[in-house]
Amino acid sequence: MIISKLTSKAQTTIPQPVRKALHLREGDELIYEIEGERVILRKASRQTAEDPFGTFSEWESAADQRAYGKL
């Protein structure tokens, strides 16, 4: 098990074994997927990184489509 602390500004350092496993480098983008009480952390692919709103699935409700669908 790997543990890191959360700062008062809600920041954390990604532990070295995790950075190594995901081949992370400075400037890489990350994806957080929430599944119940678990969070899956993945390195964003180049394709995902090109769509700045691709990971904002919480903005896909019917109300959002009515309000913003024609923009």
C-alpha cells in the first residue's frame, strides 16, 4: 500500500512508485475516475488531453444539455 498526505490546499505529491508505474513526467495530465468509494488514477492519453472538457462527465446531465446543448 502506498500512502500520501493531503495539504491544507488539497494538494498531494504522487508517490514515486506510482509515477514510475504510470510513466509520468512533468506536464503530464491525469484522469480521475470515481467509482463509488474508489478513485482510479490514469495518465491521460494524448487524444484525451486534446479535449479539455473530455473528462468533465458531471456536465452531461439532461439539464446541462437543455441549457448548453446549442452553444
